[in-house]
Amino acid sequence: MEKLFSEIYNRYFGIVNLLLSKKGPITKKLLQDTVQKNGFGESLLFLLPRLSANEWELFEEKDGVYHSRIKGGVKQPLSRLQKRWLKAVLEDPRASLFLEKEQIRKLKGSLQEVQPLFAYQDFYYFDRFSDGDDYTKEGYRQHFRTILSAIRNGQMLRILYQARRGRNTKLLVQPYYLEYSVKNDCYRLLCRRGNQRHTLRVSRMQKVEIGENAADVDGMMRKEKEPEKVTLIVKDERNAMERVMLQFADYRKNTVRLEDNRYRCEIFYDKDDETELLIEILSFGPMLQVIGNEQFIKLVQERLKKQAALTSMA
Amino acid sequence: MSDFQELIKNIDKCRDYVRDFFVYGFKSRSDFPGKSARTYDDERRRIVSWLPDYVREDYSEGGKSKNISLQIDQKKLDTNPLFRVWQTKSFTDKDLMLHFCLLKLLEKKDAEYSAAELTDLLMDEYAYEADLQSVRRKCNEYAEEGLLKIRKEGKSIFYSRDLRFDELPYAEELLDLICCFQMDQPLGVVGNTILTGQKEKNEIFHVKHGFPTFTLEDEVLLSLLDAIHEKKKVKLRVQNNRNMEREGSLKTGLPLQIFVSTRSGRRFVCMHMEGRKTAHFTCLRLDQIKEVNVLSVEESEDRRQRLYERLMEEKKAVWGVSFAPLVPGQGALQKVVLTIYADEQIEPFIPQRLLREGEGGSVERIAQDTFRYEKTVKDAMEMFPWIRSFTGRILDLTIYGTDGEELTEENERLKKIFLSDLKKMYDMYGI
């Protein structure tokens, strides 16, 4: 069986290879910078001394600088595990967003000696939403590729977008990320229109065209908004603590243990995700109590008031 | 002098620490019973070293103990930082030398050498004196990993390198696909190793509703997938909250499918287990599986297929992962009927939510602004978190037996739990 935890994927090997592939002389400063930039926090302490002392004799020393003895470094062949993973993911319907059918067929041909690492029927996403995107639609694929090209080249996009109530709107946006939602099985475009951030679902785009070149690719466009914060008290009953911590593991959070089996947890979220977070919190029932911010508490109270007014449940 | 090392031989121990620091973020030294203070300190130091940009160190309430947490916002990332855990395997000097020198000697596509020839070349080209046995062992190891190919000629064995990424057709288009899939596909860490090897970085894709901790279970997943494909039973050592102090319990069964929750942050293996009197499907959490032992006996294709088909049939009535009926002896299935209020003019997305999130349950408009959702399940209680997410709209919740009769006692009990939870929430928020 193939190993995932293997030295062939080791970060130190990667750093050594980077150094070996350097064309010019390798100064001590370059050694240090390369380790610092590519290593772990303490690699300067553990890897650098061994490289500086040329312990592995991978370099030739001349006039106080090193030269690689393995010119150009090495280009590691693909491991069986990597080939098997590639073959498996080429079966995903989303692969057709990146590659034509014929290209996928040829790629699979190049990987014919290995079995796919997994098949799609090996996995069952039991709580995934059923209205995921249709990746086989030609229009969808074209839109996806146009977006990809615009992001890569820093171009604006002109989009004819179907808003929630079926109305079409023309938008000129600066695209900056494509986001895949595992739960919704769909792609969304994260973009900016003027000073406003927008999230547009790719499946609702009626027309996508490249606009004029973008004015600002890396500055304002990618700048993140300050996250909102909701503070919760978790009472560790019915294994609630673990369930809460796991469910909110995709959010940045801070947790502090209080007394009486209670915990205070701060969750940081985007304003756009507020409704989703609210219903996730409600799904835990009385095991979670929102104690801040005030506006979030009001949202919970509103839902509960409405529920209390629906008397037939009582 | 400390013998602390940044790299490790075995990933099992640190896997649990990373998970605890990431998922909980409030545990300190005293929360790791059975581990020495030294072990805790070393593991903590290592994790700080591997993930310095994500670590936050602070003191518990009252300042009694120091703890660390990993601050990761999955939605803002270009990759999963926890993949770094897989880049920490320790190695010997010989491993490193042989890795670079052998792969360089075999770099040309038509280069093919025996172990003895490679041993000589190591000396000629790099003045590296290696013994034949070590060279042969490393070559065989790399052939096992798929980096090298083997050709036998009589008693002689020749090694050459295997396919490189840049030799694949459409490598550039493929890189975009890998940038995206490394974060949301099973075993995405493997895709990440390809990107790293190509010195490529994802700058375009983000993932929402992904769980970074999944990667910590990837070795377990790998073994289970092998067993699924080889139709072999597995013996698992499972350690959960109840048996944390002990070695865990052993479970034997035939793995058939991996169940993934996109909301709860858990993955499970669904196995067919046979006891002395009963046989049933059960789901075990991957993060609680500490050891996978693939047994050698292979199930027949027929029997495996029959079990798989039965699973496909049975899981239609499973909301999450619970195959056991809630009330033994009272019939295996329960019909959950949920009546919801939604203003049709301004909230058309509410009945849509019932449809897309309701796992195949039916949705019917029964009156103006009133919708009825029905689903037959094995364990109605599993649906409660989802039902609670409609708080503010729930007109009624009733649970029937599948023969159409209301499961009076059980319905009352479940309804009581549901209402009592609501009451507690009203009290909490002063409603």
C-alpha cells in the first residue's frame, strides 16, 4: 500500500531541492533566506546548520560560496499515490470545467497503469443540498472558463445575472476568487462592484464577457472586510461541546473554558454568512446561548418570538 | 540538552494534538492525561513550529494554564495549512543522499541501471560511497512508491524513472484543476503534494464548508478505501470519549462506503458488521479510528454486491448515520411530518429549502403559506437539528409509524423533548 506519510513529500527535501536547482552561487545568506521562507518555524535551528556545514556534501564550496553538485536539482517523478489521485479526480463531473472530454480521455490514457484512488460511489455526502450546479452544461463551462481567465489576467467581467426573483441585471465586476461550496455543491464568484463586495452564483449567470482591463488587481479588490463576531456559551451536555466545536471548525474561533462545564466561544464570520450561521446556531437548540453581539441576539430573539406565536405546537 | 526534533517518525501522536488544538483550542497540559509533561511540551512546540502563522497562545480564564489554539478560517485560504503535518516525516542522511543522487542519475527518460551500476555511478559522479544493499533497498522502495519502474531480465533487475508531471498532456490545465480540487476532494493533500512539487500555488480558488481537520484522518481513509476496493474486512481500533483512557475497542466488519457530512465536520465509514445473532450496518467516525488492520480474507463479489445493494436500499431511510431504529421492537421506520409556515410572496426560498435540504422528503403546499414536509426515517431524533433550524416557522411536528398510525408514546416523548428544548430557549432569551 502507498504511504502518505513519506519522506518523499518532506518539506526539508523540497528546500534542499530548491537550493540544488539554483543556477548561480549559493551564499550563506541565500541558504538562510531559502530556509526561512520555505521552512517551518524552527527549520533555521534544525535544517540550516546542517546545510551551512554542507553535512550532506551536496554542494561544492568555492571562495566561501556554495555551488550545487546536482545541477538543476531533481524533478521527482509522480508517485503511484499521486497518479491514482489524479485518475480518481478526473472522474469528477467538475473536471470538465477545466478540461475537454478528449483531454480527459488522453490524460486517463497516460495514467492507464494505475487504478483510481477512489471512485465516486465510495463517498456519500448525506446532507449535501440537492440543487447543486449542473457542470455538464456547455454554457456553464464557458462562463466558468471566462471567469477563470479574467481572474488570472486581472480583467473586469460583464455579467448578465439572474437575481433571486428572476430579474436579469447587468453587472460590471472585478472578479477575485472562485469559491466552491462543498455543502451546496456549487461555485460562486467573489467579486467587487465599485466599493461593494458581491457573491454571485455561477449557475445564475446568463452571459459572461471579459470587460476592459482591471484598474486594481491586488489592492482594494482582495482586501477583506473586518469579520463580525458572535459570542456563544456552550453547555457541555449530550456531547454538545464536541459537536459545536466540530460543526464550527470551518470558522475562525476562540474558545475559553469557564466553570460548571461551560465554555465561551467566539466565532468570527462574514456578514454575508450571518443567516447561515444563525440557523446553524438555532439547530443546536438550548445547548448554545448567544451572548453577543447585541444585533445577533436580536436575530435569535426574533425567530423565537415568531415561534412562540405559532401556538399550535404547544 | 533537549533531543527535540522538528520532524517526526510517526504521525499518530501528533495527529491527536493538532486536532485538539484546532478543534477545541482551549486545552492545556492538564487536558492530556496519560501523557508526560515533556511529551505535551514537545508536541506543542512542534505544532507551533509547523503552523506559526495560525497559532495563538493565551492563558485560560483565571490565568492558571497556558493553552494554544489554531486560528484557521477555511474560507480565506488558498490551501489547507494542516497539510503541513504530512511534510514532517523524518529521514536519515542516507535517505536524503540516495533520494537526490539516484533520481538525478535516473533523470533521463532512457536511463536504466541495475543497483550495482547505480552504486558505481554514485561513487563516480558524486563521490558517494553507498553499499549495494542500501541502493537496492532504496530503489525497491521507490519502485513501491511508484517513482521508479522495474524491468527484469533473467536474474538481473534494472531501474528507470517513471512518469513526471510535466510529461502528462495538458499539464497546465491540470494544474488549475489540482489547485481547486486539493481543498475539496477526498485526500486533497495528495493533490497538494503535486502542486508543491511543481512549485505552484493556488491563487484563484477558495472553499466554503470544508473541514481542514479531515486531512488528519487521511491515512485511515486510505486504508479503508483499499479495503473497500479489495472487498476485504477490517479490524478497527476505535477510541472515543467513553474509552479515551483505555486502548479503545475493536470493531470488525466489511467497509462499504464513506459517509461524509458537509455540516457537522465528521466523516464515517459505513460497515456491515456481523455479530453472533445479528448483522447490521453501522457507521464509525474516522477521527475516532486509531488503527486499521485490513484482514486477508476477501469477500466474494456476489456477497459484497448484495450487501452494497442492501445498503443503498436501507440508507434511503437514514437521515444521517443512524441505522438503528429508535425504538427496538416498535417497527423499524418512523414517518416525520413537519408543517412549516412561509409567506409565499416574500419567502419562496423556504419551501425550496425543504426540498433541497430535506434528503428526498416530499414537500406539499397544504394551504396558503403552509407547507408539509414528510420523510420516513429510522431515527427521527437525528433530524432534530435540521428541524430546529426552521425555528420561527414550525407549525407542527408529528411522528407516525409507517403503517399510518401515530406512534403515540414515542411521538409524545420526542415532541416533549422538542418542546422542552424550545421552552429552554424562550427562557434563555427572555421570550
